[in-house]
Amino acid sequence: MSLKKHIPNAITSLNLLCGVIGIIALFLPELHGTSYVPFIFMLAAVLFDFCDGLAARLLGAYSPVGKELDSLADVVSFGVLPALMMYFNCSLFADGIAGYLVWIPLLIAVFSALRLSKFNLDERQHSSFIGLPTPASALICGSLCCLLTYLPESFDAAIPWIIIGVSVVLCFLLVCELPMFSFKFGKDINADMSTRMLRIAIVSISAIIIVLVVAFKLPWQAIILGILLAYILENALFHLLKPKDS
């Protein structure tokens, strides 16, 4: 096998490595309780996750090993890492709530693994998704954890409930049957007009979100969270309003 055949798997391995480093960063005494550094490594993992597929397409280097490695890396970077970030942030403000509720965010890792297992077997998800993709779920968790640090102290009591509520919703979205379009414009050249319009709409909405975040001098993580929430809402509304086939 030529060297180029190993390039996508090497990039996927960097995704996995970023996930592992992000998890380690959560446990470092000097960083405990902060999500900024783990989130940076999560963003790097997302970049590598995008690049490995791009490299595989450009080099024609698809392989069964690469597909399995990609899922294993995603479980760590987009399942375990975001679940632990949510757990740590929930536990920091857990005074006054039942102890067992603090563990609920860890279910994100379980449902992410279920989502990835379904994705590998589901023939419907070649050019679009059924359920929320794990990188999107992870970025919601990471950006939310970073943004919570900017809330006034008067919101401290509400933070655990926000995290628990978001965790439950994400677990549902990861395994639900909601169709979601891919962000990759070139992934399906035969995409129907409605899918193309949805992609154009999310680009327009993203531009508005960026302008608002800059105008109101909000943290940059709000851009990521806002775009992903708009992505979920757009898909949900389209699915609900789309005329049913007779």
C-alpha cells in the first residue's frame, strides 16, 4: 500500500489525539473548572475530522479500517470529551440539586456512541444525516460550557439545570429520526433544491449571527452555539412544515 493511503488514517488519528488531550486538560489542576483549553482541542478535532474525509476523497484512499477508526476517534473527541465537559461544569454548580442528576450529562457519551453505530450501518446517511451529527453535538456542549462562565453569579443556581436540560435534548437529537442536511456543499452534487436552499439559508443566518455577536461584543463561542442552534431549528421546522407524501 502506498504512503498516500495512510494519510487519511493519520489525520483521523490526530482527531483522536486531540480528543485525548482535551480530556487530560479537564483533569489538570491548573485548568480544572475551565473549558476553554479542552474546547480548543475539540475544535482541532473537528478540523481533523473534516480533513480526513476530504483527504480520503481527494486521494481515493477509502478503507474499512479508516471508517472504523473514524468512528472510534469520534466517540472520544465528540462523545467522551463533551460529556465530561458538561459533567464538570454541572458539578461545579451542583449545590442544592440531587447528586445523581449531575451524572446525566455523561449520557451524551453513550448516545454519541449509539449514534455513530447507527451511522455506520444506516444506508440512508451517505449524503445527509438522520439525527444530530456528533461533531455538532460536541460543539454545542463545548461552546455552551465556555459561555456559561460569562454569566453573572446570580445565574449560578440555574447552570446545572441548563446543562442537564441541554444534555437530555442532545441525547434525544443524536438518535432521533430527524433528517438533517450536511454542511458540506460538495458532498452531494445531486442534492435537491430544498436541500440547497436550506444550505444557503444557514449560510445567511450564520452571517447575521456573526454580525450580531461582533456588534454586541459577545464571546466568540456564541457564534458557534448560535449557528448550531439555528441548524437544528431549521431542520426541525423544515421537517415539520414539509408536505407529507400522499
